[in-house]
Amino acid sequence: MPIEIGEVNAEIEVDAGGAGAAGGEHARDEASAEALQRWQELARRDAQLAARVEAWGFDD
């Protein structure tokens, strides 16, 4: 059964400045800080695992 779509109209309002833009910057800064923290935790875990492998004498 074919579906026929007629005309579709939509309006979108965008606020390029003001609090919305500043809020986006703040959220991006928080996301960057969280990403850095996760990366640092992964680097620490990688170093721990490397030390454990070396201590046991495993060689991949």
C-alpha cells in the first residue's frame, strides 16, 4: 500500500548568541574535562597491567 506525503512545512528558530551559546561552551568544557579524566584513568590502568605482565615475565 503506497503512502503519499503532501506538502510539509516547518519552522525552526535558532538562537545564535546569548545564554544558549555560553551554556554550550560550559557543557563542552565539562565533557572535555571528563574525557581527560577517563583517559588518565585508562593510562594508569594500562601502566598497572604492563607492570603486572612484566613482573610475571609474560611476553605477548
